[in-house]
Amino acid sequence: MRCILMNKNTPVLEAEYNSGVGVFTNIYVLYNMDYAPYHLRISCVELSEWFKNRGIPSFRDQLDLLMHRLNVHAPSELLDKAFGLSLSDPYWLKPKDLDIFYDKINFFENDFEYAPFMDASLSKNSDRIQNESSLYSPNNTTDGMLKKAWIIEDGIRYLLKGGYKNETLQPFNEVLASEICRRLGFDHVEYSLAIYKDMVVSKCPCFIDVNTELITARQIMDDTIDDYDSYIHKLESEGIEDARTKMENMFILDYLMLNEDRHLNNFGIIRNVNTLKWVDVAPIFDNGQSLNIQYYDDNEMHVVGEGKFFYEIKPFKEIIQVVQDLNRIDIDKLQDLPAWFDDLLHQYQHMIYYSDQRIHKLCVLLNRQIHNLKFFLSS
């Protein structure tokens, strides 16, 4: 299929796409490369890899079951169902001979059917989808390992996410992260809890709109940007204000929650897709892989854990040291946070089947991290 890679209604390049194998086989014309996906290298291999990575990843929890319920063989098939459209950016594949415009098809402004995919992704029991029109949605281009689904409520796009396999803590961690960020004044995506059938899921609004895109740290990092200071310098050189402070806020949160999964795809920047101006650091999001209590003993006086720091794995006590001025945060605002978290978990105890002992252990760990941060403040 001869097609045009589009940024909204701006043509980027014209290429040949083989949907049968999910690869680009020829690039015919370059139009407006300034409007290409950030740092896209112009080759069929790079273009194919970029497009493939828009799809549901191979490591998605219960992927085989999801594919069966969606009545497709592989995630790459889903990319052909809705022009490769996403709720993270404005890029899409336009068949060359098709007269169609972005404002008529994008999912920021146009509603989509979401219930069939939501059932297929999150339900414990779901029939196979028979109507292919149900596959016309932004759910074809969601990243990450957790089961998830985009929905629409009162015109707002929300992302629902479940836990990983039989673990149910991730949604509660997202809500805990939002509470910490609210108390400390950190820019963040607001998560709440929702009930889908008999499952507790997290729910957050889309923080990208029709005029913006998320550029992840992975896209920004290249041969000339290979560490934290280089990354901060790049953001500052693009005009982003308070870049270092906002990055430090993320690391403070990760320290408090022992977030082990701050990989390069769950932080980045927001860019205006019309002017190409870098607008801001992306709000803090994706905090579910935290408070892994199986690693920590109740009797430990000092919690030792490791998190991701760009290309390295480092102890949290080292990561927190990148913060230049911890005294700018009011740690006393977290004094009753463990009690707040204890109350939240007990509210849903009948649904998640956590013992009182496990809830207590989680809150002890959270309290310990708060006191450890106080120690860093005092020293």
C-alpha cells in the first residue's frame, strides 16, 4: 500500500507499506521532515521499527488471550484498523488515494467504540469480538505491560489500567502517587480508583490533546545525550523552565514509593505539534511498580532497594542525591500519609483480599521511606 505518514494534516513522507508483514519496503518522497516523529531516522528499517512500536507490545500481560478475544493473530494487525492513530501523538498513516483529514478521524475529537476492547482487555470472561468496527479505536496503540483500555466519559478520554497478573497493588500505587504529588505540589497526572465489574483499576485522564504530543526520554536520548545532566541541559536548551526541579520531583516521588520501574518510556516532555516548541516536562505518570514488599523485611531498620536511573540501576539512596535542594519540600505534609494509605487499602480490602498484615507491612514501608527522607533533609 502506498501511503503518506502524516502529522495531523501535514504530510511527512510517502512510502510503501506492506501490511501483511508490517514493514515499509520503500520511501518515495520526503515532504516535511521537521514534522516527523522526533529523531526518526529515514530508512525503511527505522520507519518499520517506529511503526511497530506504536502497537501493543509483545510483553503485554495475557497478550495471547487478548489477541484471541480481538480475533486477530498479532498486535501488528491492529495498527491497520485505525490508521495507526494514537492518543499520545498526532501521527497516522494515510493511504495515498484516500481523501480524508485528521480532524475527521482523530480520537481526541472524535468518539470511538471502547466497550468491546475494554471487555477483551480487562474482563475475566469475554466473548470474541465479531464486529471489526469495534477495533477502530486508540486501544490499538497502547504501550506497556499492564492490561488497559481507553474509554470516554463526559467527553473526556480516560485510561483504565489493571494490575499485573494476580497482583492488585498497581492501581493503589497510582492513587498513592497522586496523593503524594498533591501534598508536595508536584505536577502529575491525577489517578483515581474505579471498579470494572469485580476488579479495581486505576483511572486517569489523557494529558495529551489534539495540539500536543508526548516525546519520551527514550526518543530524546541519543549518542550525544547519555546521562542525567546532558538530558537536563537538552531540556533547558529547548526552553523548558524548571526542568531540573521537575525531574528532581519525580525522583523524590520514586524514592518515597521505591518505584523500581522509572524506565525511559514513562517520562519525557510535551511538544506543541503545530509550532514544534517544547512546552514542558511531562507530568509525573506511571508509578504502579512500587512498594514491592516481598523484598523487604518488617524488622529492617533501613530499606535497601534499587531503581532505574536512565541507563543505570542504582540504589535509591544514591538516586535521591541528585536532588540539589531537598529542603524546598515540606516533608511534614506527609506525616499522616501512611494512615491515609492504610484507610484506602482497608476500604477495598474485601475486593483485593489483602490481609491486615500485608496492609500493615505496606504502610510500615511507606512510613519508613518518609522517615528516611527526613533523615536526608536533616543531614
